[in-house]
Amino acid sequence: MASVRVAVYTLPRSAAGLTCQGIAAELLPVHQGQPGFLDHEVLTNTDEVISISRWQSREHATEGAVRVAAWVRGHLEGQVTLEQQYIGDTVGPRR
């Protein structure tokens, strides 16, 4: 059963130079190098970035979350804040 990680980050006004496309472009290689990674997309609104990644299992999603958190600390410290994170198994077929 596939699992999904949803992470909601806020962008402070001082991080106006960050773009959703830039964050997505930088995160994708981080995800792609991890076991069990299936796909990733990034959504945005005015002051939030929502990262949605699909994994082969909950274990993969949890490991992926740890690695992405380390990457964010190393590359985006002070520019984004993780507000919420959800990891769960998918239910039903993906369309």
C-alpha cells in the first residue's frame, strides 16, 4: 500500500525571494535519491508551500520526512517553517 507525506510550510515575508518552483526544483532530487519514492508535487498560496510526496510504504515516507527535514534545515533554515506534517496510507485506487 502506498503512503503519502503532506508537509505544510509557511514562508515569512522576509523570504519573498523564494519561489514555489525553486523549492520544488530543489526538493525533487532530494526525494528521487531515496528508496521507495514514487512522486512529488508542490502547491502554494500566498504564504504557504504544501509538499505532497508519494512513497511505496509508510516506512519509506517516514524515512523521507527525516531526510527532507535535514535538507530543509541545511538549505532553508529561517526561510521556511514546517507548520504541519501528515504521513498516512492511501485508501482506494489513485485516478
